[in-house]
Amino acid sequence: MARIHQKMEEMGIHSLAAYLRKMALDGYCVKLDLQDVKEMVSLLRYANNNLNQYAKRANETGSIYEEDIRDLQERLDEIWECAREILSRLAAIQ
């Protein structure tokens, strides 16, 4: 039992039932370090917020072309789509 709890701790799993189910069904547990992905998402949110503020300010002052804002938004949308794909592939790992 001590070895099971040690393995659970190594994997960061706190529920004995969850650990045993995972081991019974798959025979292994995978612990992924997603810190880089979390950092990427954080930076994307930050960039998105900045872009929205930039667009708002530009709309208020009229000092930027609408086409430029649209182009920036499309590029940001592409980045988000790539991020979603990465997260989707990571979630599918069994």
C-alpha cells in the first residue's frame, strides 16, 4: 500500500480510486508537464487583451485603419486555433 501511495504522489494523483481505475484500465499513468502550454495560453490572453484595447482606442480616436485591426485579429485567431489543436492533441494522449 505504501508503494501505491508513493506512485500516486509521484504522479500528483490524490484519489486512490482514480489511480486504481486508471491503472486497471490502461496499465499506466502519464504525467505531462504542461507549464509551457499554460505559459503560451497566458501570453495569448495577454496579447488578446492588448489587441482589444488597441482596437478600442483606435475606434475612439480614428487613428488606425480598420483593415489593420482585422488583420491583427485574424492572426491572433490563427494562433488561438493552433493552441486549441495542441491542447486537443495533448488531451487525447492515453
